[in-house]
Amino acid sequence: MRLSDLQKKDIINISDGVKIGNIIDINIDDKGIIKSLIADKTTFKFFSNTDEIEIYFDQIVKIGDDVILVKNN
């Protein structure tokens, strides 16, 4: 799977069913292993700074065809 494929998926919090956002970047360690996904938080504010959230791989429950389900506290 490519990063561009992941960027098309919505990230959904399984605890409350709320859309968190979409992937905008990834965090890779020195060994080339992906540590986390960086997502923009879904907000309805115009002309504001982009809020970002870091989602670690242990938080990912399922990567589906259309969504990524995460357990985010």
C-alpha cells in the first residue's frame, strides 16, 4: 500500500465514531520504520492554523477500503 492510498482514507475514532481527519504525513525513524501517521484534525474553522494529531501504529485497529479505524483516547 502506498502513502497516497492511505491519504485518501478517513480516520475514524472507534470509541465515539467521530472522524479525526486525513493523513497528511508520516513519521519515520532512523531505521526506516514508520512510527506514526500525522493527520490533520477535522475542524470547521476557516482561516485557522491546521491542527495536527499523531497516530501511533499501536492505536490502529483496522485499515479498511475507505477508512482507518483507530482507538484514540
